[in-house]
Amino acid sequence: MGSLGSRLVGGPRAAECECERRKRKRQREESESPDSPAQEASGPRRKKLKSTSKYIYQTLFLAGESSDITICALGQEWHLHKVYLCQSGYFSSMFSGSWKESNMNSIELEIPDQNIDTEALQVAFGSLYRDDVLIHPSRVVMILAAACMLQLCGETMKETISSKTVCGFYTAAGTYGLDSVQQKCLEWLLNNLMTHPNVDLLKDLSLGLMEKLISSPDLFVMQVEMDVYTALKKWMFLQLVPSWNGSLKQLLTDADAWFSKHKKETCSCSSFLDTEQGQKFAVVFSHVRLQYVINDLISAKIIERDMIIPSGWLSAVYKKQWFAMLRTEQDSDLGPKELNKEEFEGHSMRCGRKLAKDGDYCWRWTGFSFGFDLLVTYTNRFIIFKRNTLSQPCNGAVSLLAHRNIAFRLRLASFDSNGKVICSRSAGYQVLSLEKDQEQVVLNLDSRLLIFPLYICCNFLYTSPETKPEIDEQAALTEN
């Protein structure tokens, strides 16, 4: 009975408790009332103050209070403060040197760049008084031009890179010789092109910039190399049909339909990259690592169906992969014995995975891997590689050699809402030798640095670099 009674809710005692709660609430409200004696005794309530940054921006910049310098340009005046203007290299030199302007209270600026307007100057000056700057994509070039003139653009631009501004920043930074800003934009794109796909971003990417991304060993690939090809197909479609307006989910379907229709209408047996429309895109597609696309049956069939890639490219890749397979099967190729960084970066398999939340994960990437069935596990903040031969079923032949080597690079990153890296780790470049069913911890993560979703990007090289075939000289002489 006692146990049952402890679970009961209601009755006279419950009603009494409710009355007491209401009474105490009334007393608390009365004591906190502005007109109550208790409130008067304790003094007036404090108003919630604006943040320091917001106060400085509104009071000093917008209202111009306590201004000690007036800047005139393009028919407009700004009542500013030397102490804030000195954050700009342009004004710092002006005020600290033996220039006549250092003692003037009003300065007229000459604006030599036609890209600079009053709105751009407003944003540039305002950035000296606040922590963050909101830049509309259509205003990127103007604002960057103003920031460059005032020599304050570097850090401000880097902090405001997003999917909407990155391409404009990259182009403008090239125009104004801002190498560090351009490099930061490139890094952002390498990290976000595939981890955070975006229709507008794909539309904005120029041919030259896309080539740099796809050819880079630092491209953060999600899933497998086939997804690099798919991303390029979407991008090429958007370059050819810039008026297309739809969702990311619909993009691939419409791209496939467009290329299929083009093939039927032209009645051409040539690949799309061999056509007049497609030739300019060939240089970008040439950086797709096709050896890791044709190693999966479904992907190989899609490549053949699309008829985007020239048949000559595919024939050469099939031949190369066939010889690589024969070396592992008949010549006992154990894999890379040492890591040649240039060889690795240019020819390794690129793949990745997104971990939405903390937990236990185990996976393998699709495709033939020359009998090396690699299982990747994330558990208890460890990343573990396992060479699987017997313990778990594998679709395909598995090598039973006593040892197999694999060269790899493993990177992890988390991003904020604008695609900026907020934490990252790397296992660097390594060569690992594993026995049958051996496990190896390749990265131990600090829980304080883990922020989900977590993106994992890996590069693998399963076979030794290709060597020139040895020629039997006596046999060659006999044939001649």
C-alpha cells in the first residue's frame, strides 16, 4: 500500500500544495514589482545593456559621437575616430608619418577605382567598429575594392567567406593581388564543395576554378570518386543551362535527362566531351580518377550510359587496372612499401564519410580494392582500420597473403553554418602493413575537439606504383 500511495497524485494534500505555490508566486511578483517597497529599498532595476560591439557601432560610427576626424569621399562625409581608423594600414601610415593629413581634422579621399561607391565605403569604414560584417554577394567586388584601398581587407574578407561570397571573393582577390584571401577561398571550396553541396555555388564556379578543385589532392571527397564525377556532371549541366532553377534533389535527374536528350537529338556516337559544346569541359573531367570509378559495376555502367567520357580515356584506364590486378594476383604485389607523396597525391583513391552524431560506426567503401577488404570503425573516439579476410562477408575476392600494405592519409573536420572549419585532425601520410584480420588504431581523438556532424576524408593507395615491364631481350631478338 505504501508503494502505491507514493505514486498517487491529487487529493487534499495536492490541492493545499497548489494553493501554497500560488501564494508564494504572488508574493514573489509583488516583491519584484517596480512600485513595491522591497524594490524601492533595493534601488532601481538595471536596464539590459547593449553589447559593447553593437554600442560602439551605433554610437560612434553611425551617430558619429566624439568624432575627431571627418572623411570626405564621393560627395559624402563620415564623422569617424582616428583610433579606429588606425586599424587600416592606409590611415595608420597617413596619421603616423610626416604627412600633412596627420594634423588635419577633415580629409578628402580620392577614389581611383570605379568599383568603389559610397555604400562600399560605408561597409569598409563600419567594419572597423564592429566584429562582423554582412556582405551581399552582389556587393563583393565593390566592398573588396574599398577594403583593398584602405588596406584592411585581408582578415575581414577571410572571416566572411561563405557559399554566397566565396566565388566573388576569389575572383576579386585575384584582381587585387590578395593571395592570402584567394588561398583562403580555395581552401574553403576544397572543404565544402562536396561536404555541403549547393546549387548556386555550382553555378558560380568557373571552369578554371573547378579544375583547380578537382585536381587538388586536398579535395574533401564524400563517399567515393564516382561522386566527384556526378558533381562535375551537375556542374557542367548548370554551366550549359544557367537558367535552370530547381532543388538540389532534382538536379541530377534533370542533368541526366538533358544529356540523354542531347545525345538523341544529335544522333552522335561521340562522347559529349568530344562535341563542340563539351570540349571546353574536358580539361576538368580529365582530373577525375577514373580507375576508382570503373572499379564498381554500377558506376561503370553509368559511365558507359552517359557517354560523357571519351571511350579512349576509358580504354586506357581499363588496361591499366587490369595489369594492376594481375600484379596483385600473380606477382604478389604487397602494396606500397614506402610513400612517394607526389605519386600518392596524384593517384590515390579519394573517399569520405559523414558521421551525423556520436556513436559506433563500421563501414567499407564500395568498389574492387585488389583483394584488400578494408573495414573502417569509429568507436569510443578511435578510428580503426581492419584488414578483413574471414570474419565478415565481402562481395568479391579477398587476398590471403600473409601481409598487405596500404598507404593512406586520413583527415577529419567539423564545420560551422558558413562552412568554416571549427575543428580538424589529421593522421598525416602513412604506410600500414597488416596481417590477415589485423586491426590498427590510426587516430585517437580528443573528445573536447569532437563536434558533430563529423566529416571523414581518406586517401588510399592499395598497389605499388606501376613499373616499366621487363623485356626478355633474347625473346625479342628471336621474334625479329
